[in-house]
Amino acid sequence: MQRHDGLLDIEDGSDFVTVSDSRFEDHDKAILIGSGDGRGDRDRGHLKVTFVRNLFSDIVQRAPRVRFGQVHVVNNVHRGRAPLYALGVGVESAIFSERNVFRYPGAGPSLAVAAYGGAEFHDTGSWFNGRPARLNAVANALGLGSDVGWDPADVYDHRALNSPSAVERYVLRHAGAGRPHGRP
């Protein structure tokens, strides 16, 4: 993992990384997964990353953007000013989004997903401004398919919070350094 122009870059064949209960605030390019579009030799078959119960507040883009990785984003809160995009689907990426909360007043779900050379994205149960986000339809309109080729439930045990209020309550209370750690 390295830090460059973003807050966090996970690259060069890193694997089995979990980013949890963290705050990413007031930044342009927050998180990049993958060394670059032409760096499949380093990253292909690696970059298995989970983002769980994080707060993304006033992030313009890359929350995260993924190249080559299998990334699970679950129970995160995205809020603040409307971004360029939240989840970026890059080359050979497989993003499985699950029960995330997006709060961008006056904006629409199309801000949640952007295609950057990727082909597949899947969402289960996320919400946008309190309503079902229907991110698979957003991804489909971008030309993305929904067969990411994997399901986090087949890889590891996890229990997702099942309502937007539960996700927001947990993340806003526990995410970030110096905050009490809780059990979801």
C-alpha cells in the first residue's frame, strides 16, 4: 500500500486487505486500487480488498476506484457535496457493492458508479438519499454487466447491516480514530 495524490493507494500485488471503520474526508481522489491500467502483470489475481463501515464525506472521486481487484464495499456511508463519482469500475475489476448508504441531497444515483474501462459491477441493497439505489440499473446504463464472478459470502463470513439507519448510526458513531469500537 502506498500514499500518492490520494489518501490511500493499494497496489503492486497487495492482497487480502481490509479497510474498516475509517474516515475519508474533504479530498479529491481518495482511494485507488491497482498500479495502473497497464500493470496487470503486478496486480492481476491479487488486490482482494474489503471496505467495510467507512465514512466517505465530501470526497470528489475514487471512493474507491478499482483496477484488476476483487473489491467488496459493504456498509459504507458516502455523503456531502455531490461527487464526480463514488465507485469507479476500472480495467478487469470486480466490485461487489453491498448495502451502502449514499446521501447527496438533490443528486441522483448515477453519481454512485462510473465506468473506467471495467466491465462488471454488482450491487445488493444499497440506498441513495433514503431510497433503494438500484445501482445495477445505473451500471447497466453505463454498459457494465452484473456478473462479477464472485460473491463475498463464498469467500468469508460477514454480516451486513440491513437498513440505512443502522448503517449510518454505526458508521457515524464508530468510524475514525479515537472513536469507540463497536460490534455491528
